[in-house]
Amino acid sequence: MRKIIILLLTLGLALTLSKLSFADEEPKTKTLQGVEVLTGFGWGKLQGKDNYNLVPISVAFNFDLKPITQKMKLNLKQSFQFQIEPFFGIVTQPESNIETGTSLWLKMGLVPDSWRLQPYAKIGAGIAYMTQHTNEQGTQFNFIEHVGAGLEYSLTKNTSLIIEGRWRHLSNASIKDPNHGINSYFALTGVSYKF
């Protein structure tokens, strides 16, 4: 699963960068499509009886992949984006700490992008640094894998409200023992602004 996610995200990043490098050869199109700001609550269980709870704050930069898929003769009616999402989290349990990092996502709408209510699904991976010491992780530098789904509701042509659920696996990829991983669930809300 991890190799598939990394392959998909590498492809998304490569396609986005190739779109940026050919900008002078084609009519100008907006590659950076918009920005999302999300926050909410995350919770997971540690091996002991402790909870791993955090309040995340993230900013996702959305890059439109539809111009690239159109060149491949795939005329998608729904949105298809590559996201770069730096994040910061305030850990509230088992002790007050922080985590920070960046994730890469592929996000796809599930209905035509002309609809006002947009359900979507996404898959991603990234890196994280946590100041929290746990029995699960032998390192504070870790890798993350995510899956998520949500709803985006357009308020205006450029502004939308978002609600999203995510599942995240955090582990150090066996760099050092122990490497039991921490699984967490997230309930998020926020706003999206399209350029």
C-alpha cells in the first residue's frame, strides 16, 4: 500500500512540475488552483491506556491536474488535484507537545465539478516530526500515510466550506525499533479559496 501511495504522489508531483515547466510553450493556464485551510481534532490510541490527541492546522496548496489529463485524452468532468499540505499539530495527550510536517495528496471529486456540493476522496503520504516520545516510535522523525473523504460546499464562485474525515498511519518505516506505528482519526473543517 505504501509503495502505491508513493508512486501515485510522485506521479502527481511530476505531472504538476512538468505543467509548470511548459508554461511558456502553451496558452497560460492556472496551475495553482487554490488554497485550503483546515483544522479540527485528531485522536488515536497508544499501546498503553494513553490517548494520542491533537489539534491540527494545515494549509493545502491545490494544483489542477485536469489540463494534464486532457492532454492524455482523459476528459474528466470532476475535479482532480495534486495537493501540497504543510501542517502543524498541537498534541494535547498524553502530554503537551507538537508535531509538524508536510503531506502530498491526490484529491478527486466524485461528481461533476459544476455541482455546488462536491463529495471527494483523497490519498496521501508525507513526513512528520513529533516532539512527543512514545513507546510506539523509536524516532521522532516519521512517515505518514493518509486516506480521506469529505464534502465541499460552494458559497461563492471562489469560496467553499469543507468538512473532512481522515485516517492516518504514522511510523518510522523501520528506521529504528520500536516501530509499532500510531493510527489516528481526524475530523476537520475549514475553507477553500479558488484563484
